[in-house]
Amino acid sequence: MNTKKIGFIGLGIMGSAISNNLLKSGLEVIGYDISQAALNQFKKNGGVTASSPMDVANQTHIIFTSLPTENVIREVITGKDGICSSKNNHIVLELSTMPLRLKLEMHHAMQTQIKFYGLSSEWYRCASSYRRFNCFC
């Protein structure tokens, strides 16, 4: 597994700041966003752009997501061109501020694909009591 190449889906305010710090640390970051302006800025900052969440997933094994709504998270994880469509195994670190119910739903979807779904640190205490979670904070 190439841990020097990281995927990042969602390059808005929070996602662009985090992905820029990953780039500054010397990592290669493959990014995707539905906003062409966000992709252009990401590329200008040194990132490599992808055409879809699945394209990110096909190029990386560690993926951060920072997404705005429940529907977008579902589409990115389980949609037709989502992470679960990739043949690679993944560690997914979901950073969005969303209900624990959704985080558990996406965790289950990833586990059925033999992928790992980590929660951001805000959910660590809730998730740590749920033994099947692999938390990456």
C-alpha cells in the first residue's frame, strides 16, 4: 500500500485546507470535487485531480472525505461511481459533521466490501464502544 499517495474527496473550505496541508507535508494527493473551481485551485496548489470518487479510489488506498450533506456522502461512498465501486481495499476517513446513524450506515456499506471506514475524532468516543469499528483519528 502506497501511504505517500492520499485521496481526498470534497475540496470545499475544510477539505481544501486539509488537503493543502497534506500537500505541504510532501504527500501526493489525488482529489475530487464537483466544483470545477475547487478542482482548479487544488491543482494550482499541487494536487492531482480525479474525474470521480471511484477514480480517486482506483488510484489510492487511503481516502479522506469532507462532504456537505448526507446524500452526497451516500453517493460518494455507495453510488455508481463511488468508493465501493473500486476493486481496491481502502481506509476511508470521513471528516464531515453528520449524524452517527449515517456514519454507521456507511461503515456497514464499507465493511460489506471489505473496506475500512474510520470516523473523525469528534465521533471517536461513540465509535470506540462499537467494537467492529476501526477508528483512525
